[in-house]
Amino acid sequence: MIRLEKISLSHVGPFAEKDLEFSPGLNLVIGPNESGKTTAARAILAAIVGEPNAERLHRRTHAGAFGAAVRLATDDGAWIIDRNFESHDVRVLQVTDGHAVERFRGPLPPRARSAHVQAYRQLVAPLFGLPDLQLLPPLLGGELERVWSDEAAAHLRQLLSGQLLHDHEKVKKALLEKYFAITKVNPIGRNRGKAGRLELVEEQLQECQAAFDRALASADEFAKAEALFTLGEQRQAAIDKEIQAVALSLERLATVRAVREKLAKAEERAQALALDQRQNAALQAKLAEMQTALRALAAVDALTDEQALALRRKRGLLATADEREARWSAAAQEENGRPRAAWRWGAAALLAVAALGAAGLLLLPAWRLVVAIVAGVAGAAGLAWTARGWLLASAVKKARQARLQDLAADRDQALAEAAGLAVGAGLDHLGAAEIEETLQRVEAARGLRQQAERVRAQLEILPPLAELDQAQAQLTQQTAQAQAELARLLAESPELNGEPATLATAFAARRDALAAALSNAQRERDDALSLVGQSRARLDNPAAWREQLADLAAEKDHLLVEGQALWIAVETMDEALTGFMDEDLARLAGGTQALFDQLVAGNRRAVAVAPDLSPKLTAGEAEFDLELLSRATAEQLLLCRRLALLDHLTGDARAPLWLDDAALGYDRARRAHLLDLLREVARRRQVILFTPDEELADLAGEAAHVVRLT
């Protein structure tokens, strides 16, 4: 017997750290809604068999480990299964006499099928008396499932029927493997994808028949193959010859292009030589013209730089003298044409005032004093103005005379310096205009000489006329030779008379096409040669194909007979097993009926179990599936079927049973009957019921161990 002693929860659901301990017999885990009952029930399964949604359903936002550990008590000691829901690491310990030995450690991710998973299942499943650990959720823990999957139902039926069904499935599997090794044809379903021995023999028969037919016709094929081979060789030789012709044309075209490029370069060289000749002649003519002009200016061209400088100095002095002479003449004319001095008009005005004063004294005797004063003041003012004007006029006259004297002195000095400046070369007696003309001729001579030097420099750069003429003659000879060579090439190959680039493109395209044709011809020749060899081989031994055809036909008949016999054997085994399974389901229905009658007082309906192991009630001819029953009745029926399966499958192991909210929706009478049934079951296996109903604890009394969640 095995029982669950303890479960330790770490950061699961509402629990940060929680230990739940259980006793043998009946255990009631009571707590209000959202207190963690369902979480604890599912954590037991998750710790033992794993759960893909463990992280989403149970994880809390706590720091630290996230997992659960269960302690199982057996007759030989204890086992501890510790599972980490984050890393999926699982550790299994066996405790004997207080000493723990690690029996398993490794990662077990959800839905994994690794060697670790198989080893874990083989270790833990026997503890619960189950051949497969995956039967633990539908049989021992969690909610009551109304419908099982086809795979789960088939597995349970196999276990329920014992070794007979296992042997049947094993033998049937072996027969089917032999049958489908013979043929892929499935008489009752979809054909297999992989071909069997029969299909392979049929394919070999077809291939052998085709080979035999080819052997009979090989003589004709051999002759045709030889003809094709000969034709291929001829075609290949013709294409080779044409390729050589195209290659020769390309070589000649390259020569023609080289000759034409040579002629083009010769023409460019001829143009350059002609240009050099014209430039040389023009420069020679220009130089001769300059030399003629220089000879005309030989007199001034012979002057030294000092003489030219003296001429320029003399021209400057004469220009200065002329300028001073002009200014002196202008000042003298201005002096002669200037009006009389203003002081004279002041003296006349003074006399007029005196005359008016005398007349006033005579004519205005009463005003003599006033007239005398006015006349005195006016006379004094006139006298002062006249004196001022006379003094100013005298000063201005002296200044003008001094200016005229300075201008005359500057003019005389410039003339004296010009007369005393010696130039030489018969140029000392020249006047200003003649000096100016002479200087212009000097500048012209020097400009011509500079131009002549530049022309000579250009002539030095250009080849001499003799060399140009010699190069022109050589170029003419080379051009004539190239033209003669070009004419010869075009006469030998008229097809080269055209644009070289266009011809090169055409020849290259033709060469590529011929290369492709040659490749095809070689391939066809090789294919023909291969066909000749194949035809010769088949022609040598046609009897071998006839013998092989007979062997394959005999093998096909044998495989057909063997396949039919195997399929008949499979059908016979299935028919025999069907009768046995009906008896098996009847035994399961009888066990469920007994438990249901104990749980439901006054029950008058019979219990039946369908081939998919789903229970139902019958009353006469009427049948009531789970969907037609009330929730409480359906839950009771499912519980009885589970208990009947457990009694049959787990045997002496007596694995524990835990239920979540199995009494939900029950009235008081049903809860009492449920407790009576669970107390009876608890005598032979541990029972753990998770429920929010406090009244169940009162009904159970001392017969149950109560664990409260707050």
C-alpha cells in the first residue's frame, strides 16, 4: 500500500511556503474559495507527472524557488519527488531507515519524450501499481473526467483486459508488420506510403519485361545507334572545320583592324607633320619680317640703355621747361589784364566825402557840428580803407612778380640741364618732338627684338624643316605599304570588308553558336556510343531476362498468397477478441453498479459501460448518457467508475486517491452517502478530499483527518 504523507509548496498559487500533511485513511482538506484547494490538488499531480501549464496556473510573484515536493510512504520506506516548475528539474529520493538515496535527477520538460522521461516513468509508475504513469491523472487525482481521449480509453481497455489484450495487440502488430512488409495495400483503410515487397516485385517485373522487350529489339537499336554515332562524328568534324574557319577569320580580322589602326595613326601623324611644317614656315616668315623691321631701326636699335635713359631724361627736362614757360606766359597775361588797384577808388571816395562835408557846412549852418562829425568820421574811414587797399595791392604785386621770377628760373634751369645733358650718336641737337619720336622708335625696336626671340624659341621647339620633310617621306612610304597590305587581306577575305566591331561581334556570335552546336554534337555522339554499348549488352543474353521474368512471377504469386493468409489471421483475431472485450466491459459495469448502489440509496437503474469506457444508466430500454443526468448524479457515476477501475488495475498496491470538490452541489443526504462510501474505500486505500464544505468535517467526525486552509 502507498499513501501520500506530505506535500510542500514553494511560491505556488496563494502559498509562499506551505506544507500539507496527510494521514492514512480518509483526509479532508477544507478551506474557503480561493484558499488554494484546487491549486494544492493540481500541484500533487504536477509534482508527480508534470503539467505544461504549471507556471501560468500556479506561479506567484515571489523571489525564490517555484515548485512542489511530495513525500510518499510505502511498506518498504518513503519516496520524495521534488520538482522545480521553472527549470523542470526533478529529483527522486528513496528514504530507508532514515537514509536518503537519490534514485533520479534530470530535466523533464513538458511533453518531452527523452530517455530521462522514460527512466522516470519506469521508476515512479510501479509505486502506484500502474503500468503507465500517464494513467495517474484520470484514475487517482484531480477532477472527474466525463470523456477520455481515444488513446487513454484504449490504454485503459488494454489494462482492463489483462495480458490477453496485450498479447493480442502484440501478435496483431507483428502480423500487420509482416503483412505491410509484403504490400502497402490496406483492405480497410488508407494505403501505406511505403511500398512493400509485392510492389517492389511488381516494379521489377515491369522493368524486367521492358528489358526483355528491349533485348528483342536490340539488333535494330544497335544498327540505329551505330548510324547515329557515325552521323554524330561527321557532324562534329564539320562543326570543327567551321570553327577553325571562324577562328581564322577572327585572326585575319584582328590583322585588318591592326592595319587600319596603323593607317589611322599614320594619317594623324601626317596631319601633325603638316601642321608643324605650316607653323615652321609661318614662324620663319614672321622672323624675316621682324629682322627687316629691325634693320630699318638699326640707328636707334644700336643705342645703349644709358643713352636711352639720357634721352628720356632730356625729354623730361624739355617737357618741364615747356610747362614752366606756359605757366609764366599765363601769369604774365593775367598780370597785364588785371584792373587798377582798389585803393585808388578809396582815395576818390575820400575826396568826394570831403567835398560833401564842405558843402554841408555851407548849406546847413545849424547842423555844422553834426555835419563836421559825420564828415570827419567818413573821412577817417575812407582814409583807413584807402591805406589798407594800397598796402594789400603792394603786397600782391610783389608776390606775383616773385612767382614770375621763380617760373622763369625753373624754365631756364631745365633748359640749361637739357642743353648740358650729352646723349651722343648725333642726338644731342634734337628737340622735344624729335626726342619723343626717337624714343618711340627705340621702344618699337626693343619690342621687335623680344618678339624675334620668342619666335626663335618656338622654332627651336619645332623640328627642323629638313627633318619634317624626311619624316613626311617615310610616313608616306609606310602608308603606302599598309594600304597595299590591307588591299591584299580584303582581296583574300572579302567577308572582312565592313565595320570591324560589327564583324567581330558577328564572328564571336557565330563561334559561340558553333561551340554550343559542337557540345550538342559531342553529347549526341556520346549518347549514341552509350546506346551502342547498351544495345550490344542486351543483344548478347536475352535468355537471362526470360529466366528472371519467370522467377519474379513465381515470387509475386507466393507474396499474394502469404499476404492473404496474414490478413485472414488478423481478421480472425479481431473477431475472437471482440467477444472477450464484451465480457470485460460487463465486469467493469458490474463493479461500477455495486459502488453506485452503495452510494445512491434506492437506486433502481442499471449501470452500463460503453466501449470508450464512458458510463451511463439504463432503465428498461431507455439509456441516459452523462449529458442527460444531473451534475450530482453524473459526478457520482464517474466516481464509482473510477473506483471500480482502481480496484481492478492497481491491485495490492492500493494507490491513494485524491478528489477536488467531489461533493460540490450535493445535498446533505448525498454528502452523507459519499462519506460512507469514502470511509469504506479508505479502509483499503488513502483518500484525500479537497472541499469548501465545513459540514463534511462534522459528518465525518473522528473517522477523518482534517487539514484546514486559511
